[in-house]
Amino acid sequence: MSLSPHLDSLEASLLAAVSTDELMALTARIASEVRLSGSPEERRALAFIEEQLAAVGFRTRLIEHDGYISLPGAAQLEVEGLGAFDCITHSFATSTPPAGLVGEIVDVGTGAESDWARPDVRGYIALIDGLATPEQARRANAAGAVGQIFINDDHLHEMILSPVWGNPTPERLAHYPRTPAGSVRASDGARIRAALPQRAHMHTTVETGWRALPILEAHLPGAIETDKYVMFAGHIDSWHYGAMDNGSANAVMTHLGRLLAQHAPNLRRGLRLCFWSGHSHGRYAGSAWYADNHWDDLRRNCVAYVNIDSVGGQGATLLTQAFCVPETFDLEQVVIRRYAEEEFEGSRVGRAGDESFMGIGIPALLMTVSEQPPTPNAVGAAALWGGKSGGLGWWWHTPDDTLDKLNPAFLARDARLYAATLFRLCAEPILPFNYAAAAAELDKFVADYQSMVAGRFDLTPARTRTQNLCRIADELQTALEQRRNRGAFEPQALADVNVSLMALGRATLPLNYTRAGPFDHDPALSVPPLPLLADARRLGASAPDSDESKFAAVSLRRGLNQLVYGLDEALAAMKHAHAAVEHL
């Protein structure tokens, strides 16, 4: 993708103004207190940030809303014959009765589906390798375990066990964990495992309920497309002092807000900063609430969502694996190549980290831009990220997430990468998206699913449409590239092109990334690509004429119908965008 060369000198001056000292000072101030969701300490951090942003011209407001929050309290674990172990409990686990929970321990290893299928799990306390996750809590509940003991690495990592994204509806209440849970260190887990069979005595306290949560919104209007904006957001709440997670990100947001405000005349679109609460203790309660309650404005006016989390960590040399969608990949590839001299590979946006806006169809990118290099036997956050990432450092979600875990030079480097990304999204005359890449990915996924069913189900109605989408998208992309560097555009024609490109995201992204669609939130569990056709995998793996095969076929038929409907909407949006470009 080509970017407008007349913006290069402005971008260079923006990046040159990034101050390592100011970033570290801001981080130290924000991370000077523990910021539990809804706490006075969190509000003090937001008040400080609001003061900084209001002083440079942002229109700020502090929004309060109800959030369903779970704060873990004290936890104790004793194992007969071994004594007491250091232990923590987790958000949305249940508290034990006052007398505690006593039960036999059963070893379920890594907690694979086959491990949980054993008949001796029901009524036992399960011992599980790895971090406490919603998926393992779900499996434990389904298997009838009365409690869980998770074996972490050498450190105890705070976690949240709820799969419910944001605040619950009545029907989602049944999805919360129903049993106590705790985590122990790897060495203690090995001792417990070696001594089995044994009985455990657990005491846990978890405070779960509604709390008033704050969101700080700071808005800087654009100079031309005054109603359109790029949303730059990250969570303010923390586990412990949270210097990296997420104090450093909040510092980058505040610092870049000041620097970009100095470039306000050059920003075609506005910049909206949002600081979420309820990330760590409410499964993204703040961003989900914002999506629900600002849905129409977001759908009409938000051109992109740039998420920031846990930047500038010691040892964070991996700069190639950040979240992106196909249409934002080219932009970030250019930025990473130009300013970090790395080849960006990108990772598919997953159900994590306040990615609450995919259902609306808002193009997303980043979340975190720097991570630890990959390592064998990954632990901590790397065990969740997987792939080529080594995670966010051994101190992630522990009391050791303090200021000394930051590398000041890396923090400034990450801030510059975010600055270039935001500047291009706000200032480029034509939105820097590639919908040919988005169409090609949809077509690939349909083809993959068709191969899985091996002639047992016909996905031709979807494939015909994705192939047509690819053809028109390729023509659109060629036309856009021919026009990007002209430098002068008829204002209304340019505005029409950008609105048309936004409409393409609204049509394609929910199909690719969500089951729930535009009006709800999928759980914080794995969502496969093009989920409306995901039962093709189940159909292909089942015996012909079996009950499982027939059930899967029913689901696949309904999903295909919905997908075809959505692809027709995407085709109409693609044709409209192509026509708009022809008038540019």
C-alpha cells in the first residue's frame, strides 16, 4: 500500500517529539497506586489523565456506568500430608463456604477434553496444568468437578474465569463458573501431584457484584471529516501496580494525545481516546458497555479501533505478531517496516483484550505491539497467546509488574509505532484499508470449509459470492492505489469514498469474526474464522448418516443462509465503493 508522501515530514516531526522521559514520568504517576475496577485509586489515575488531556484541547467527559465486577480476595490451600501452600483465587470463581471446601484431588493433566471425560472427575477437586482460564472452568463445570487447582509457572498469575464478555444478560448467568478455584506455583503443583491420592482443604473469598465503573472519553475533532474519528483505547484498571499492564499504555495514550493535538490542523479525522475500566475484573465490562451504549455513533463515525495494552516491557523485542484484520495489515506492515525495520506478520484478532467492536464492523489493529520472543514451553501470557509470541513477560498479572519491568527505550519505540499508525489513520485523505485482502481471506475460508465437507454439503452459494467479491475488491484496490497520490480531491467525492470504505468493514468484519453479529458479544472463548460455516469441520469429521452428521448439517444450512445474506450486503457495499472511487 502506498501512503501519501506529503505527510511524511509531518509524521517525522511527530515521531521526533516522542519523549522517553515524559513517557516514564507519566507511567510512574499512573502506576503509583493499585487500580482495581471501580476503586478510588482508579478514579484518581483517570482524574490526572483527564487534566493532562483537557489542558491540550481535548473535550473530556467521565462516564459512569454499572459493571458486573469480581474481585478475588484471600485464598488458602492445605493438602493432607503436605501442609499449606501459597495460593491465589480468581475473578468469577465462587467463594467456598465459611468452613471451606474439602475434597479428593484428581489429576486431569493439561485439561484436554479427554482428560475431563474421565468418570472419576465428578465430585473431585481437579488438578490442572496451566493458567486459570474460562475454557478450563467451563470444562470443569461440565465434568462435575467441585473445585480446581491450577498449576502455574514459577509465579502466581491473576486471572479471570468468566467467559461472559462484558455485563451479563439473564441467560448468560448460567455461563459463569460455579465452583471455587485457586492457583499454585509449578514446584508446589509438582509436590501435590507426586503425593496423590490426597485430600485438599480450600478456603477462597471472591466478591462479585455490580459496581459503578468510570470511562474517561477524550475527543479531539478532525479538521475536515468532523464527525469521523479514530478510537485509541486501553484499560486503566490493573492487577497490583500494573506498570506495564496497563500503566505504560495509558502513558502512551496521554503523551500521544498531547503530541497529536499539536497536529490537529493536519488531522482530517478526529481522535478519540477511551480509558476502560472493568478489563481485568469484569471481562472487558467497560469497552463492551461502550459498544452497547454508543452503538449508533460507533457504526456511523468510528473509522478504526487502535487498541493498546502492555507496551515497553523489558525484553519485548518481538514486533511482528500484533493483532490486525486483513484490511489493516498493509498499514501496519508499512509502519513496522519503516520504523522498526521488521517484517510484520500480524495475528488474527482474537477474543481478548477489549476487542469489543468487531461485531460493529470497525477495523481493528495492534492491542499490543511488542512482546517477548518465542520460547519453548511457554508460560504465563505466552501460554495463552501461543504461536510465535513469548507473551508479555514473567511478571504479567503478578505483584512484580512494577516500573523496573519497563525498558524506557522500548517504551519510546512502541509509542512511535503507535504515533505513526494513528497519524496515518487520522490524516490520510483516503482511509488506508485494503479490502482486496479482506475479500481474499473470506474466499479462502469458504474454500477451506468446502474441502472439509468433501462433497457432503454444497457451499457453492457462498463461494460464488466470495469469488465475485474478490474480483470487484481487486478492481477497487487498483483504482484506489491509482488515486491515492494525486494530492487533490473533490471534497464530497473523497468523503463518499471514505464512507463507502467504512461500509465495507461493517459488512465483512462481522461475517469473518463473530457468531453473535453486530448486536451482541461472543464469549471470551475461541471463535473460528467465518464462524457461520464452522460446523463444516464437525460435519466433515462425522460418519455419514450419523446423528452428529445430520445435526451439523442443520447448523451448517442455517449458517450458510445467513452468510449468503451477509455476502450479498458486502457485494452491494463493494460495488458502491467502486462506483464512488470512479468519481474521485
